[in-house]
Amino acid sequence: MTKIGWVPFKKSYSDKYHLIESLERMIKEPKKILDFYKNTNSMFKQCPSNFNFLKNFYVIKSPFDVEIKYFRAEKRIWVSQKKGFVDHMVDPRFGQYTDTDKALCSVLVSYMFVADEPVWLEVYPPFLHGEVKNTKFISGTFDIYNWQRPVDFTFEILNDKKPIKIKENQPLYYVRFVSKKLNDDFNLKRLQWTEELFKAHATSQPQNYFVNVAWKLMKLGNKLRPKKFIK
């Protein structure tokens, strides 16, 4: 069994070492999606291929209700929360798409996962539960041994004339872990935010400065990371 560490991540980490405490308490532990079928008696539950496909998927749920209205032409948003929430939890990503693209937006229900051996994190839309209406989730994958960066709910807006409505406990996205060990299992442990995590994250952000460099550096590995994050 491989250990995975996780910690809530907020934009405030980029500027200071503490969270807004109420936001940290709201962040929920990732849960295995196998519970989705707990009341199902269909024979497919006995299929080992289905079980092994799903067993290392975890669901990330929204800790709050929020509605977003996106005014693309004016480059502004309306959010059904106070300004402090918007500053820390919503990124409208203006300027990160062209006039012919669908608008991008992020709701920063963000987690940083780490491992002390090579493990690939895969991020998926919540295909069993159904995606948040009017969104198309942006998936991704990277090695959380070499690359210490958060994942969040980033999506295309299918129709920016309509609002995005998210309910508390609504699934936002899935994460899946894959190691070199065939049929590996994973044990998730919540970590405390530390100076070591801050420094490791800071060395994994070249996209803030350089184009097309992040993936090359991820494959080279984070030489500055400590030997162990999970203790």
C-alpha cells in the first residue's frame, strides 16, 4: 500500500503561510467513489475489472453553495458570496482564452497531493455523478512525487449567458492514483501545511514565468523536495 498525503490549498498560500481558518475547516476529505454503488445489487459489482478500475478513484465535493454569473464582454463576474470569498475561491481566468474559445473559470476547491515515491495523479470529471451543469471539466495528470502543485475545479463554460450553480456536497471532480505497482492500494493522510510544502510548491510553478517549461521540469524531478513529506 502506498501513502498519499493531501492538504487543502488556497491562493492565500502564495502570499502568506496561513489559511482563512473557516475555509480550511470546510474542505472535505476525499472519499472513494466505490460508495456510489453501495446500494446496487447488479452483477457488474462482482466484475474484478470494474472494481480495479474504480478502487483508486476519489471524489472531491463542494463544501459550499455558490452561483456564478459570467459577463464575458465586460470581463467581470457576479458571485453569490462576499468579496473575501471571491478573492480566494474564484478565478475567472480572463485573458486565458480567445474570442472563439469557450470561457474558462476556476472555483478553487483546491487540494495538493504528495507522495514519497513515484505516483501519478489523474484528474477526471465526475462521470458517475454527472458534471456541474453548464461546465466541461479540464482534466490532467502528473507525478505527485516530482511535482507539488494543487488541482482544482477548472472548467469551460458551455454557455456564458447562463449561470453556473454549485450546491454543497455536489461532486466537482475525481482524482485517481496510479503507481508502478500492479493493483496498488492507497492510504490517504491529511497533512499540515509546512514551510517544506510551501518551498516545494514554489519550485513547481514555472508556468508563472515561462511557456512550455513545466512538463520538462516535472520529468526532471523536484530536486529540492525533502526525502519524505509523509511522516
